[in-house]
Amino acid sequence: MTTRLAGAPELFRLAWRRDRILVPASVLGLVALSVGSAQATLALYPDDEAAATGFAGILTNPSVIAMYGPLASQTADALAVFKTVMMGAFLTAVLGFVVVRRHTRTEEDEGRHELVGSGVVGRWSPLAAAAALAVIAVVAASALSAAGLAALGMDGAGSTAFAVAWLSAGLATVGVTAVAVQLASTSRGAAGLGFGFLAAAYALRAVADSADAGTLLHALGWLSPLGWAGRVEAYGANRQWVLLLGLGALALGVGVGLAVLDRRDLGAGLIPARSGPSKAGALLASPLGLVTRLARGTIIGWSIGITLGAVAIGSLLGSVADLADDEVIQEFLRQLGGSAGTIEDIFVATEVRFVAVAVAAAGVALLLRLVGAERGGLGEVVLTTPVSRTRWYAAHVAVSLVLVTALMALFGLVLGVVGSAVTPLAPSVGAAVGAALSTVPAIWVVVGVAALLCGALPRVAPLAWGVLLVAFVVGELGTTMNLPSWVIDASPFAHLSQLPGGEFEPVPAVWLTLIAAALIAAGWAAYRRRDAV
């Protein structure tokens, strides 16, 4: 045992050194999300009576429950964390997955694991160090969020249960990732397994939570780590014992991962990489075609997710009319989505902005593959051919920009079709598509930041995630958190037109587009001159 864990403390310190910005920034972003959202909701519903007669009455809609889980109780505290319990549990799980994969399978793909392993390093040490750092990140995000909620005056037991909800999902995902990185033979394959698991966990939870309590289908929610987050019922039943499920999943996953690690070859996985065709197709004859082909799984996955999200949001439009009787709710939605148009228009504007942030994440993830290709050796191979650096860089940028634009158009189209079928008061298909596309310039700015970092500072390129998180919190929640206007204006998402229902403002859209173009151009200029990573 001692030999297998030799060098684990040193590898942990190395992992922390490399993630000394990524992990703290992610943790602080999650804390700001939970505390800021709760503070804004409590300002609208300061007591249980106001909560029970306000927004809480609409949250029994099956579509709402499928998206966010059940409301734990008809209290102000439960209402304050209604959206962030499930959203935060998912993001915390993603954080745990990213940290473990980054310091295990990605290290093997890029050859550093073999180099490190030539020293006095035990077989289990890389996985142990990665899992330890991921657990610390998950615990920090959960505990600090709970402390922040308690500091707002919210119930202490409920705040602890809130931390348990995030912890149970995060710890379980760390355990699952410990196995996934042994099964997959590539970092991309591990990503497919990890995000596939999270997608399945979310879908199972959505179906189970929408079913009647006491039925077998409802009980299946206990099979999903994301389902555990909802079953904790923070500020309700406060089932803090659910943490034992997360700890058990963590121990089981890490144990299985270590057992498999002992039996596989370094750099390989139990699931072999699929052999490609003997001859490349015409699509792979250009850098753009190659980048598109490599991103095929991501494109398909995001398209499916955006479609399902649009269907869920569109189906809620039939219940939005009930909000018209509550001025407090209307004011809250106006702070997020503007004041133009009907209550249905304002609701759609609010949701479109949140979806835009998620789509921006897809663009950032694709663009960061430029640096990943360098570290994995693919970029070097491609650039030994007549392909120039300009074409290789432009291919990654083009795929990212086209994807985010197409995803927003798809979201608007599906939302418009479903919403129109649910209620005649919903925005038209054209209005929904226009509202979705109006957010694209802001998304392009975020993609531009990622392009600049990849081109100029590849070693810190993952900071693009922190930029996206800050832009989201400041731009979308800054008004509800009473942040200064100059801080809010720093986010590209704060300059969007109030659509549908309002007028399209071309000047901010043009400025955002120009800023995005300048960022991309600066990244290109730096990429042409710098050495490979």
C-alpha cells in the first residue's frame, strides 16, 4: 500500500499548483451563485407567508419539477434555494469530474504521467492525488455556500442540508470519474463517459421527480446522484444522512478505479479506441473538416440537450400567465429579463439569457481543444503538413462561432414551436428565434476571450471558464444582487436587447461583435508568433 501511494503528497501539491486559480475561481463562482440567488429571492419573499402565496404556488408544475426538482417546503428559505439546489449540484459534479480527469487521463494522453511515473511514484498516486483535490474542491464549494446562506439568516440545519445536497452529487461523480478514466482510453472518451453519466443521472431524476410520490417510478430517483440532491429536501425534511450515499459512491468508485488501474496498461483503457477507416474521407482534407469531425460528439450532445431544454421551457409558458397576478414576481423577472412586452415575453427573455450562458460554455469547450490538440500532439502533426497556423487557429474559432450561433437558433426555433402549441400568448416562432439570436454577440465575446487566451497564454487558457462564470453572475444576477452599474456593465450579457417584446438595439450588438473580432484577432496574432505548448 505504501509503495503504491509513494509520491502522492507531492503529486497533490503539483495538482494544486496547476489548479491554484481554476479551483478557487470555480468555488467562489458557485458560492456567489448560491448566496446571490438566495439573497435576491429573500428580498422579494422575506417570510414564509409571502413565499407560500407567491412564486411557490407555481413550482408544483411538472415541467418545473422536471427542470429543478421538487420544492422542499412552502417556506422562504426553501424558495430561496429552489433553482440552485439542482443547478449547483450539477455544476459541483462537473467541477469534480474536470479535476479528476485533468490530473489522470489527460496526463496520460499528454505523456506527462509516463514521465512522472519514471520517478519514485506509486501506481495509485496520480488517481489518489486527483481524487483528493477534487474532493476538497467539492467540499469547499458546498461548505462555503452553506456558510454564506447561514450568514443571510437562513436556517442552520437547512443550510447544512443544502451543503449535503451538493456534496452527495459531487462526491459520487468523483467516484464515477475515477472509474471512467480507467475505462476510456482517451481524455475525450472519458469526457463522453462522464458527461453521459451526468446526463443520464439528470434525465432519470427528472422523470422520477415528475412521477407521483409513492410509485416505483418516483423511487427510481434514488438511483441518481442528482436525485439525491433533491431528496435531501434542504429547508424541508433536511435528510442529511443522504451524505452517506455520496461517501459510499465515492469510496466504491475510487476503490474500483484503483483495482482497474492495477490491471491495465499505462495509456490504455478497458474500452479500446475505435479504429478509423483505412482511408480518410473528403471531409478530413481540410483543418475545418478535421476539427468539425472531432467535435461531432459534442455537437450532437449539445444539440440534443438544447432541444430538450427548449421543449421544457416552452411547455412552461402555459403556466406563466399565473405570474401576472403577482407584482413581486413580475418585478423579479423584469430585473432578469427586462420589462418589454407581456409576462410571457419577459419569461422567455429571462430563460434565453440563461441558455445563452450555457451555450457559451459549449463554445469555450470547443475552442480550448486548440490547446488540447497541441498538448496531445495532434496540433504538431497537423502543422507539419502544408496547413498553416492561421488555418488551424481559424478552424477552431469558426467551429466554435458557428456552433454557438446554430445552437441559439435551434433553441429559439424549438421554443417558439412548443410555446405556440401550448398557449397563443407565447412569442411567435420568429420572435423566439430573434430573441435567441440577439444573444449571440455576447456569446461571441466570451468565445473571443477563450481565443485570446489560447493564442497568447495557453497555459492559463482554462481561465476562460472563470471569465464565463463571472460574466454570468455579474451580467445575469448583478441587478438582483444590487451590484454597482459599472460592475454589471463589464459583462457582455448586460448589453443584450430586451427581446422578445422590445426593440432590437443594433449599437450594443455591433460593439460586442467588434470586441469579439478584436479578441479573436489578438489571439491569432499571438498564436502565429508563440512556441507550441
